Amino acid sequence: MANPTAAMLVIGDEILSGRTRDANMYHLAQRLTEAGVDLCEVRVVSDKAEAIEGAVRALSAAYDVVFTSGGIGPTHDDITADCVARAMGAPIDVREDARALLASHYASRGIEFNAARMRMARIPEGATLIDNPVSVAPGFTLGNVHVMAGVPDIFEAMLASVLPTITGGRPLLSQSLRVDRGEGEIAAPLAELAADFPDLSIGCYPFQRDGAFGANVVIRGQDAGRLHAAMARLSEMFP
Amino acid sequence: MANPTAAMLVIGDEILSGRTRDANMYHLAQRLTEAGVDLCEVRVVSDKAEAIEGAVRALSAAYDVVFTSGGIGPTHDDITADCVARAMGAPIDVREDARALLASHYASRGIEFNAARMRMARIPEGATLIDNPVSVAPGFTLGNVHVMAGVPDIFEAMLASVLPTITGGRPLLSQSLRVDRGEGEIAAPLAELAADFPDLSIGCYPFQRDGAFGANVVIRGQDAGRLHAAMARLSEMFP
């Protein structure tokens, strides 16, 4: 059985302007690999409605599951929920369950539940809430799209609660070998190996250290036996 | 005059599998912002021909300039040059100028110029070479697409030689103010500010530190006078 396919949509001018270095993509990529879900594409778009809606439509149609990050806070540029609702053809308004969550959170802390904070209770019809153990304002799942916060610790917490609901395939295993030769010498034997093991993914990641060239060869696959066989061949090639 | 628009295409299974944390996107975003070029979209795709070609076509049509990162080495999964050529409708083969560069480099170091290394001399017709001061194998510019290496120090060196050829707009200026209040309290005044300064981009980036909520409000724009006026209003709002 093929692994489920996934895409990620990062929403945020702060990434595109270089103000912030993305952390959520890196985190998601690692968790999905462990879970046996293939992350096939990531897009980063700005806080513009057309950009967000277009990307949600394209990714939601092309992959089994989509994760979004960012744009669900209380400020004027937090438009992700409304954009996802439009892209998926769902009506959206303040929803009672989300409103109640936020109301009790703010009441218990003596914080005013104002109009800006009420924005965070806008949830599309038919969506399931995603728990936010850090600051309560929920994410949501609508169809195959999981809408999550951009703040890394909240993103990670939301992902942890969503991941078990996704039926992953077999986890991707990987092994690597450091080869102290230039990539140009590794390339031909590696192409042969790749041809003999079409079920494995074989990558070559060059580095330069103290003036010498080398590369890490990484072999990935779901079958431990095949992986070991390929690694054994690789070790013979580059003893 | 509006700033030129740009997109980036990162090619590499190693990013999507979580093995490597992207560095080139972060670097490019910062350099483009300084240069007055608006980075509008980033896509990360795997080492698959259809994925690369589709993304090159879409981004090259939608933005003034496109930067690609990765997939131009000598190994079997380095298919970027051929994919970009096909996407842009250009023939591709080993080109004499690139072959000569590589041949002299390898000859001077006593390294065999084998078939795998010859792959790096495949350059589309009509493309201009991009200098690689680190390991010689060149990138290239074809139409509005700049094809560069994925290894960060080579990517950075190639970008440095390409950037001056792109006529940037006015650099984007930014100023920020740390506000020690929850984002929900900052939101309403900030929406007012954004409405009064539609020419500026106003972002709010929440954080939580020692249990207290706060946010960095960042205002970006090309006109220093307008930026200062907006910052002054912001400081009045949150003294």
C-alpha cells in the first residue's frame, strides 16, 4: 500500500521577508516521515486572500492531506480561516463551541473577550476543532485540510493531536554512509545502485570539509531487508 | 514604481523528508528584501521531473523572476537543468563553454572528468552561465529563471553574482515595536492603523515569555516618512 501523500501551506509575510526563519516546515517534515506520510510539496505564500485560497484549492485537490501554518490569530492580517472556508466552499461564522472555549478561557483570567479575540471563534461549518493547549484559540480540520497556528510551540502541539487521526503507511527507514570522495566519482556507481533498487530512494548530499570533498549517501525505503541489501552493496562499492 | 516580484523553487527530497533544514530560502528572503525585490511565493518540490517542470512553468509565468535551488550536481537525481530546459521550451545538451570550465578545473587538480561530471556541463541553449567560485560547476539563467546550487555556500555565492543584474525597486524599510500586551488587545488599534496606512504592511508576531503574552509589531514600507508617521502613531497607541 502506498503511503498517504501530504502538502504543507505556510502562510506568512514574515517568512517571505526573511524576518523569521521557518521552523514549522522542518518540524512537520520530520514528524510525517516518522509517521509514514510522504510530504510531497510545500508552498509559502503571503497574507493575501487570493494567494491563500488558490494554494488551498490546488494542494487539497492534489494530495491526501494538507497542513496549513499561520494566520489564525486575532489581528487584521489573520485571514486563513475565512480563506480556507471559501476555498473549500464552506460557510463560516463565529461558532458556539469555539466561542464558549474562548469565553471561559478569558473569563478565568479576567481578560476582556473583545471583538478582535472573537475573530478566533470563526470556524467553518462542518469543521472539527483542533485543541490548542497553549493559548486555547483552536485550529480546525475541514475536509482534508488541517488549519494550525504559526507560532511553533502551538503548531507542534496541534500537530501532535492531529497526527494520530491520519492513517500513516509504513514509516520510512533511512541509513546513510559517508563517502570521502567527490560526488563526481560516486555518481556512476550510485546510478547503478538506484537502477537495481528502484523501490528505494537514494540521495547523495555533497559536503566540503577542510578542503576535501565528500558526500553523505542516504538510502530511504519502507522495507528493512531491501534497505540492508542496498547498504551492503554500497559498502562494497566504497569500502 | 512597484517592486519586481520573485518566487523561489527549492528542489530536494532532503528538505521534504526533514533530513535537512532549509537555509537557502531564509538567505534569499533576506537578500531580496534588502534589494527591493518582493519574494511572493516559495515552493518546495521533490526530485521528480513532473513536479519540477510544473512548478517552473507556473512560477516563471506568474512572477518577474524565479530562483531555483538544488539538483544541479553530477548524480542520477540531479535533473533540474533538464527539467528547466523542458519547462521553458529550450533544447539542452553538453555546452562547450561549461565543458571547458569543468575540464580545466579537473585537469588542474588531476581529477578524472568522467561521464557523471560531464552532466554538470548540460546547459540549455540561450542560457547565461552563473559563476560558481566554490566548485566551478556553473548555474545558469534561462529567461527569467536563475538555476542555482543547493549547497548553501554555493547558493549564496551564485546569488551574490546574480542579484546585481536584477533591477530592484526601493529597499523595503522596517521598524518594529515590542508591545507587552496580548495580541487580542493590540488587534483593534492595529486594524485602524492598517486602514490609515494602506501603503504600509503591518504585521503582528505574538510571543509568550515567562507566562506573559506580548507581540512584536512590525511595520514595513518603502517610504521612510510614512514609516515614521505610522511608528509615531503606534507608539502613542501603546506608550
